[in-house]
Amino acid sequence: MELATLNDAFRKVGLTPRGAFHPEPDDGVPDVKPGHPTATLVLAGNAGPDMWDAFSACRDPARDLLDDWSRDVLAPLAEAFGGLALYPFQKPHLPFQRWAQKAEPCQASPLGMFIHPDYGLWHGYRGAVALHERLSLPIADKRLSPCETCPGKPCLSTCPVHAFSPSGYDVPACAYHLEGRDGADCMELGCRARRACPEGKAARYQPAQTAFHMTAFLKARRKDGSLS
């Protein structure tokens, strides 16, 4: 099988191909099944409007979980290719950030989110397909992080509550801001610090998708007790 075949299958269900690599023992990639170690891991996710368009066309974003949709589209696809579907939201958690750095030119930004040279901060990972077959892969993309040459790093000075700093991300400050009247801008259009990044503007989320993710963020904070 060729990698392009699997990538085309991702696109047909609304997912964006997010690179692939040949795992090494310390990468923490599960076996496809007992006795069949993973020889190729292929990542899938979102960048641009395709995933949101596919999800919102068949699900109600006010009620349905994006994680459930991800399982519903990726599990049968992986099975059809004789592979195993893996997800960043399954437990115990899998090292998707490490995998992303091996599959694509992604690096941690000053905000903590991963930045991509083409998509900026407007992308994500929805899952991966583990294959026993060792596929032929393109030459690794070794582009550097855009943050290394970004003048002024406006992402760090734009947050209205200064939630981002060299010492880390102040989650409670961010969440309480979103809960208040002054947080409407970030809730409706997306994190102001994220929007300040000059990279990947063409991949920026639609307002409906942004509101969906921000609402999910607040729900998670209430659930884990960081908002009360």
C-alpha cells in the first residue's frame, strides 16, 4: 500500500493527513495486535475547514462530542486498512505530541500550543492509524519553527489577562476571563493570543468551530474543578 492511499481516505471523511513515521521502540506506539508491531504510524487531524464541515454536517455540535465523531470515522477506516486506530483522548494517554514532532515540522510555540509552518496554531490531531506494514515515506520535512524568527512575539503580549508567560499558562485566569462579559471576544473569535500569531491565517477556524472548542474548554475546566 502507498501512503497516498491512506491519506486520500482521510480526506474523504474530512480529516487532514498529518504526516507519518516509522516508530522506534521508545516512541510508545502500541502494537497493531499481539505479535504484529507497528511499522508505520500515520497521523490524521484538522487544518482548515474540512473537519469542521464534515463533523457539523452530520452531528449537532451543541450536543455531540468531536471525540465520538473521530472514533466513528477513524476506527472503520483503520480496520479497512488492517490497522489500529489510536486517539489523543484515549486513556492511558498516548504521546501524540512526540509523534507529531516525528511526523511533521511541528514545535511548541511560546503559548505551549504546537505551531506548524503552514497552519500556524490553527490545527490539531484527531487520531492515528498504526500499520504493521512498513510504508515508503517522503523525505522528512525539517523546516524550523516560525517562532524562531518571529519579531516581537505578539502572542505573548496580547492576552487581556496575561495568561501566557515564560513561566507557563495560567489556566484559571484564562477560564475566568472566558466566563465573564469581557471574554466574549475570545469565546466567539478564538483566543486573542492565538489570533495574534501571523502564521497560518488561511487555516484559521470559523467562528462556529471556535465557539465549539472554547465551550468545550470551559466544560472541561468545570469538570476538573479548576472553575467553580
